Amino acid sequence: MRYVEADTALAQYALATTQEQAELVKSWSVPDLLVLDDLFLARRIPEAVAELL
């Protein structure tokens, strides 16, 4: 299981380079369960992140 605060994780993804984005996605997909906390409390999800979701 991995717990991630959505605002922080999605902001990191939006600001990351292509290689860093790939590493983030890989780290999120390794655990059997990924918890994105407060996903809908984010003011605005960047377009690149919305596509990923």
C-alpha cells in the first residue's frame, strides 16, 4: 500500500521532466493499493495530470 497526498503528488508530476514523470508513475504503480488522498479537494488538476488519471 502507498499513501499519497493528491495535491503534492500531482504538482510534482506536473512540474517534472518526462523521465521524472515516468519514474513517478512507476513508483505509484508498484504497490497493490495506491491511496490518493484529497483528490477532489485539489483546486485544479493540471491537464497533463488529468490525462494520466
